[in-house]
Amino acid sequence: VRIMVTMPGEAAHDYGLVHGLLQQGMDCMRVNCAHDDAGAWARMIEHLRRAEQALGRPCRAVMDLAGPKLRTGP
């Protein structure tokens, strides 16, 4: 069992947010690739790796790729 947390866009600019989540028990970070961009995703993961070092806690990073957006109707 893992505690997975989906990162908001703010996680790319707020190390404290990621650090706090890891400190409170997150052990799987989900990055929703349907939002933000590659630079933001990299910063989120950089914050995660820094927090792992600071806390001595491992955490997985999962990249959730955006799939096709099928729409019906106008």
C-alpha cells in the first residue's frame, strides 16, 4: 500500500509543500502530465529528491501521461 499524492502546479515552485507532504507520509508522488510542462515536472521531482535527502525517506515518482481526449457532441 502506498500513499499517493497528486502534485498541484504550485509544487514546482514551493519546496516546502513537497517537503511537508513527504514528512506527513507521502510515499508516492503523482505528476499529472495533462497539466503544466516538462520544466515544472522536473522541478517537482527535484523538490522531491531534495526532500528525500533532508528527511531520509524514499518516495516514488509516477508520471501520469495524458491520454487522448475523446469528446462527443459540439
